Amino acid sequence: MNIITPTADGSNTLYNETIGEHYHSKHGALQESRHVFIDAGLKFVSAEKSDISILEVGFGTGLNFILSVDYCSQHNIHLDYTSIEAFPLTTEVINQTGYSAYVSSEIWNSFISNYNEALHHPQALSEHCKLEIPHTTLDNFTTVKRFDLIYYDAFSVQHQPEMWTNEIIAHACNFLKPGGTFVTYAITGNLKRAVKACGFTIEKLPGAPGKREMLRAIKI
Ligand SMILES: C[S@@+](CC[C@H](N)C(=O)[O-])C[C@H]1O[C@@H](n2cnc3c(N)ncnc32)[C@H](O)[C@@H]1O
């Protein structure tokens, strides 16, 4: 069961009763998503590319997705977005988040109307934006595609340790192109070692409010 919960910046998140954790930071869902994934990830990669493929781990509410579409439409970027999700939410729950307020109605409506189909097949939301949400767990996910950017947005190591083992991080990193970028809201000694072992250089960046630091890593 997921319960809609307000966060400190006024945006909502969901509280997942089974896992015992929120989908986003209690200090601000919207500001965390913008800080970690858009500013440290997408903006960084878009300095050198105008055609960007993203692999997200944990689609959840789609907040990272809609903010990415918004950014790409404002900067004339072609976006190819694949997001693995083991437990997809219903459109009814997604509609209750209030996230439609953060993007144009055109972006929101094309997201909602393509969401269920995107769980089965890639969908073109516009000429410039494709979405696919493989309904599977990360460990069972495979593809021949390689991505420019990974948004690693799993529940925390305290609540879902199996999403932060060396093996699963290496599995995810395998889908990144050489020179590709990996961003996540978390940073721990184990995570840094796991990513370095995959041949990445790492950067510690200031975290979103409520977290001192976050990780950005580049595949050599
Ligand atoms: C922190 S939330 C993601 C928040 C999301 N990015 C958003 O913007 O709303 C973590 C997500 O990972 C999903 N998840 C849990 N276990 C998973 C697994 N083994 N493989 C893929 N996704 C998983 C959860 O269902 C949840 O949607």
C-alpha cells in the first residue's frame, strides 16, 4: 500500500508501507529530483549531447521522467528513456501525486495516456521523446542497448540492500556506454568501491537538502 505524503518543499511523495520508505526525500521530492537527476545528471550530459538515452532504475511515480521530458523539450534534446520498474503504480495513484503541476499539460497528458502501454512496449510520446518501462526487476533486466546516463533511484540500502550489492551495481553499470554518466542520491563507501571496481571515476557532489553528498560517476 502506498500513501500520499507531503514533503518539506510542498511536493508530495508516496510512502511504501511494505518497504517502510518514501519514494523521494522527505526534505523535498521535487527539489531532490531536480538536484540529483536533472541538474547533476541530465544537465551535465546535455552539455555535450543533444540526443540522450537514459536508463532509470525505479520508475515509481515518473517524477524524474516528466522533469527530464520538460528539460529536454526546453533544450531541443531527443530523449530515449528506459526505466525498469518491478512494481508499477496505477495511473490512478500517479494522478494523485499532484505532479501534473510541474510540467505542461501536453507533457503530463502524453505521459499518462502512454503509461500503461509503455509497461509492455516502447512508446513515442512525441517526435522527440520515447518511453519504455520494462516491468521487471533490475537483476532480470537485459538489453543490447547502451545508455548515456543512468538514474539510479532504488530505495535506500537500509530498506533494500539487495539493490546496492557490488553485483547489482555492476549489472546496472554494464548498460552504460563508455563515457556515460551514473548518478544517484546516495553515497557510501561500498557504493564508491563498487562503482570504481567497474572502471568508473567518481565525483562527490553536494547532496539534495537533507543529504550532505551524492554520487556522480563516469565510465572510462
Ligand atoms: C525510490 S523509488 C523510485 C522513485 C521514482 N524514480 C520516482 O521518480 O517516483 C524506487 C522504485 O524502485 C522500484 N523497485 C523495487 N525493487 C525493484 C527491483 N528489484 N527492480 C526494479 N525496480 C524496483 C520500486 O517499486 C520503486 O518504484
